[in-house]
Amino acid sequence: MRIISYNVNGIRAAISKGFIEWLQIANPDVICLQEIKATEDQIPIADIEKAGYPYQYYFSATKKGYSGVAILSKIKPNEITFGTGIEHMDFEGRNIRADFDAFSVMSLYLPSGTNLDRLDHKFMYMDDFQNYVNTLKNTNPNLIICGDYNICHESIDIHDPVRNKTVSGFLPEERAWLDGFMKSGFIDSFRHFNKEPHHYSWWSYRAGARNNNKGWRIDYNLVSEPLRDNIKRAVILPEAKHSDHCPILVEIE
């Protein structure tokens, strides 16, 4: 099972840059999208279906052109869950889950903390999300949470840890939360195989950051501990350039 997570930073913009053609080549069984910035009626459903994804599920934000997550699948899920049931999370369209026979796949888009109000909201979201997942694991222990966490876990995950130590996305409190979340029963699938530096999933559009590989690794495919022996491969796909993020892949047996 090939699972990809991709913050497309606007699905319509990504499609205009060749996203659907790339999707056919990449050929995941399931792809989790974040920041689709569109409602279902604005998305070329038929074109995506022709690319091999008859099962498409979109959870858009109430605010137009903002946030939103999706799951596209070659395989029909047993059940789809839109949101988490926590109101302050769900109106921004940040979580959708597909349950299959052997495991569940979630597309997650954690908020950024670009200002003080949003940072407070982000911490509230993170705490409530941890509680939500703790409960969810009782019924869905084989859980894969794919998405944009908007947090770099360790210094190795950011190009300049010293200058960015006071910037949201690399704050000690954010990193401590992500560390605790992983230690609550999740494996960072990429680091499971690759301990090397200079691997990132997001680059600023400014100052040639991507060409100079001055990036942040803020996108993760976190796999629950019961699936540890089923993780066969995990890579970042920086050659895909439809967004300021790039896709990340995990293969589960």
C-alpha cells in the first residue's frame, strides 16, 4: 500500500502546474491532501477519477479559499469520518479519516502559529487533537496520520535551527508537543529509515530557498506502533513542484 501526503497549497493551482499528471505517475493507492483551498464543486472530480481515483473525499473549511483536507483513493474505504467532532477544529476543515480493513489513514492539517492569537489556537488544537487520538486508538489501533504538522521535530529537520528558535514551527513548546505525540505511540516513518540531515518538505517562496535547499521538514507520515513491522519504505519526493511543500511517501505492507 503506497500512501502519499501532500500539502498542495491550493488544489486548483497545483492542478494548473501538472498535479494530476504527476499523480498518475506517482500512482499511490491513497493520497492525503492538505490546504486544498477549494470546495468540492470547484474541483475537477471527473479528471481526478480518470487519473485512477474513483473514491474522493473532501472536507473544506467554512471560509472560502482557506485550509481544507482531502483523501483520494483507488480502494473504497469502509468508512469516512469528516472532522473530529471538536467544533473549533472542524470548521477550518483540518481532519478527514478513511478506515480500511487493515488500518485507518488520516489527513491532518495542523494550524500555523503566525501570530499570537493563532499560536494560542494552535496549542489548544494540539492538546485537543492529542486527546482525540488517544481515544481513537482504542477503536482504531492501526492508525496512519499523514499531513502538515507545521512543526519541525528536531534541529536536523530545519536548515537554520539557531535563527529559527523563536519562530513558530520550531518553538521549544511546539517541538515538545510533537515529541510527546510521537512517544505516545507513533513512528516517524521517514526517520525510521533516514537519519541524515538536509531533507525537507517545505521551502519559503522567498530568496531562492528551495533552490538552495533552505527548508523545513514539517510534513510527516506518522505510523502507529502496532504497524512498525509493516513499514517497508518512507521517502520525501522533492522533485514534485506543484506547491511550496513537496509530497512524502510511506509504503505499508
